[in-house]
Amino acid sequence: MPKVMIHPATYENVRKAVDQAFALFPLTLRNRKVFIKPNVLRESEPAQAIVTNPAVLRAVVEKVETMNPASITVGDNPGVFCYGANEETFRTTGLMEAAKGYYQNIGNDAREVDFNPSFAPKVSLSRIVFEADITISLPKFKTHGLTVITGAIKNSYGFLPGAQKANMHMTAGSAERFHEMIVDLFEIRVPDLFIMDAVVGMEGNGPASPDLRDIGLVLASDNAVALDATVARIMGIENPGQLKFLRRAKEKGLGDYASEAIEIIGELKPLPAFKLPPASGEIVTKNESMQTLLRARTSLRPTADLKLCTGCGTCSDQCPASALSIRDGVPQVDAYKCIACFCCQEICPERAITLK
């Protein structure tokens, strides 16, 4: 039976909860490659509670250090508003310092895999997702306009570098289809442990709502479905099966959301008068200004400034999707292959790449 830990915590003493999570869900990390993925939606201050708090990341990193791994990688691919600004986003949020030198821009190297053809025949995921022996996911306790909650399963959406996130939003076309798609992405590589920052949570119209809630908890599990079902119950959703993504995950054998199928270690208390998104799904799928933004973000492609470009080939060598090639001394983009991760713009030594 899957277990979910509910442990009281503050950002000052969060290491106690992290230690307890590793005790309840033991992992063998010695001489293994470990990937730690916080939720890094966009540039923000820690007090805004939009991303996993730096104190939680630091506590996990320091715990992992004691377990003698072969290597540690900390990274994420930021969301629609900030993809291509990975390093800046980590610095602004305080997560760069918390990563203790283990940060890597995981958007710079991707691997293409087969996917559900009803959405896309293939997707590109950051290569570390496949190369790590152990993946530890650090979701944030938040609401979401499309999925009602954003937790353990949704955090794996950050495995997608670049404009694929916006593309997938548009390809799904409806909240129901988006629920299905995030589960299909999640099961490509299911993380081994989930430790959720619920010290300060978010309610209202997340995932970037100003409505914050002092909760004072850290949750953990090695089963994402059980963890997200528990989060739903804390938010006041008595039947987590109302959430399409949890029903799809159960259908795929990824876990169960029934209360009798989950062992709670700690105290599960629903938050009184917790504010859920006012119109699940319609906030994004029926909002024309949001759709216009998504279309704009997915249509951007790199273009070389001929006055600055030296044809050195750095951009084509480092392109994770192999979408750039040097022809006649100038980088040319294959618009079909391009995932708009903006790595070429970041690494160009002459700053010759613009996005149009």
C-alpha cells in the first residue's frame, strides 16, 4: 500500500522533514547519478511561493550529499513565460544558491522519444531525465487553472524543454485532454521520490496566484498518485477521482487515489475554506488572450544577425534538437525540428542570435 508522509515544517527546520522522508522512502544513492527537480515556473521571489522554496531544495541537496552519490544534478525547464532563461530564473528565485553548485541548464541537451500520437508522434525531454539513476521531484503545493491542483504528476511537465510546453497546451485543446497528456508525459520516466513544499502553499487561480496560505507542512511519497490525491483532500476535494489526470493515472496502473488505498503517516486535515480555481480548464483553454500568448511563444524561431555572426557553429553544435545547421557560413533553422528552447541564443559567443 502506498504511503504518504505529512510532516509539520517551517523553512527554518525543513531538514527534519526531509530526513524523515528519506527514512520512510529509502533510496540507495551511493555511486549513482541523482537528478533533483524543483518546480521552477518562472522568475519570482521566494516569498511569492510560485516555485519550490530554496530552503527545501537546499535541505534535499545536503541530505543527498551525505549519501555518497556519483553525481548530483539540479535543474528544471521553466514555464511558458521564462523558458530559455533557465539560469536567470534559478538566480532570481534563490534556487541557484540553494543548489550548491550542482545546477545545470538541463534545457541544453535533449533526447527525442516516441509519444502518444494523438498529441504528438515524438517529444524531446531533457537528457538527464533518462541518464539519471535516481530522480527526486520537488513539487510545490499549488492550484492550477487547468488541472485544479499542480503537484507530483504535473511537476514532470518540466521535463520538456522549450516551446513544447506551449505547443502541448495548444495541442491538447481542452482541459480534459491536457489532463490526459500530462499523465502520458509523466509515465515516460516516473521519479523515484517526491518531496512537496507545502510550508507556504497557493490557493485561488494558480499556478502564479497572489493568494498564499500558511500550511506548515512537507509531504512526501514514492507514489505520485497517492501524494496528489492527498493534496487534493487537504485542499478540500473529498473525491480526488473528480480530477481527470488522477483517473487516467489509475487506469494506467500508476497508483490509486482511494483513501483506503493510501496509508497516511501524519495527520491529514482539510484546510478550511480553501479557494480552488473558479473555472477549471476554461481559464486557459477558453481565454483568447492566453491562447494568443501561447501561439506567439511557439512561433518564435532563431535568426542570425549577419553583422555579428562569425559562423563558428557553436549554436548548431549545442542545439539539443539538432534543428540548426551551418550553411554558407550562416546558421539555418529547421522550423519543424526547432523546440524554441532558446539555447542557441544563450550560448552564442557573439550574441548574434535573435528570436523572431
